[in-house]
Amino acid sequence: MAHPVAERVLSVNVGQPTQVPYRGGLVSTSIFKAPVDGPVTLRRLGFDGDSQADPTVHGGEHKAAYFYSTDAYAWWSGELGHELQPGEFGENLTVTRLLDTDVSTGDVLRVGTATVEVTTPREPCFKLGIRMGDPRFVPRFRDANRTGFYVRVLDEGAVEAGDAVEVMHRAPGSVTIAEFHRIYVDGRSDVDALRRLAAVPNLEPGWLEWCERRIAEASSA
């Protein structure tokens, strides 16, 4: 049964790999995404018209789409002193609210006619610095604890601006996206926090391995 809270899709954003200057050379990135009109199909590995420059670290089943909140946009606009446009953080879906402090790994959302499950926070690489025109922006983004989140697709469907985003299921015994990120940044030696994260149902295998490795390191220190 759906919860009564329904938010909205402000923008659907897609992009293709492009070559951009970086440290005297060129690097391929798909972080430059732009809003598109009309419905776009969200498939198991992402939106039609969207692809990743480096699929070894971006995209895939557990990162099929990236959500970012308008609340976070408003906060960053205040911090940076200028307005930001949907897609500037490289997200596929700019959505109202859905704060990292309220959304947990394993939560199930209905967006348009697609159903998705929240997986992990977005931990940025240097390409976010390229997109924002400031290599120092990456640690600033991490410290702000406004990461947004990735999802995996349970049921494929079409999504467009104006569609409702409904929380269909809250994952019991999970951790919020904000807490997940804090554990990654500040809790690498906190065995209790690491065990709590490792116990999250359906945790992405790479993150489970990371937790187990950190637990072993902290326990042997």
C-alpha cells in the first residue's frame, strides 16, 4: 500500500559521453546531462538516451538512475551564490524533496509508471569537479552530505516531468542515505555502524564487500 506522501519529478535529464579538457588532455564523461521533454523509458540499466562513459564505475543495475532533490539545489544555490539548472549535478531525475535524511536503502518508489528501489548514495569522482568548474568542489560536495541517491529498476516504465514520485514501501531495519554517506566518510573504523550497514537487506555487493573489509581492518587494529 502506498504511503500518502507523493513528490514530483521536476526534470528528466539524460546525456551521452563527451570529451572534455582535463589536465592538458581529454577525458570522456557523461556528467553533462540536459532536461528532455516528454516521457522517457527507464529500463533496467538506465534511461533511453542516457549512457555512461565509464561503465566500470558508473551505471549498471544498482546505479540505473540517479535522483537529486530540489531542496539540495536550493541549498547549493545559496552556498554558491547563483541559480543552478536541473541536471547540473549529473542526475537523471531532479525531484521535489526526497531528502537524503528521509530516504533509506531498500525503499521502493513509484515514479511515473516505473518502480525502483533505492540503493546507495552518490559518491562523486573528479568529473563532478569538471562539471562544476572547480576541482575543489568534490570534497565540498562530500562534506555537505547532500549526495542524492541511486536506484535499481524493479519494473521498467516511462517517466516525464510532472510525474508523481510515491514511496510504496519503507525498508525496515535499513539506514538512510545520509547515514550511509556518513559511515563511508567518517565511520570507517566504527564497527557497529559498519555492521549495521552490512546488515541492510539487498545491499549492493560491492558495498557489502567494502563493509566486510573495513570491519576486518577495524577489528584487527
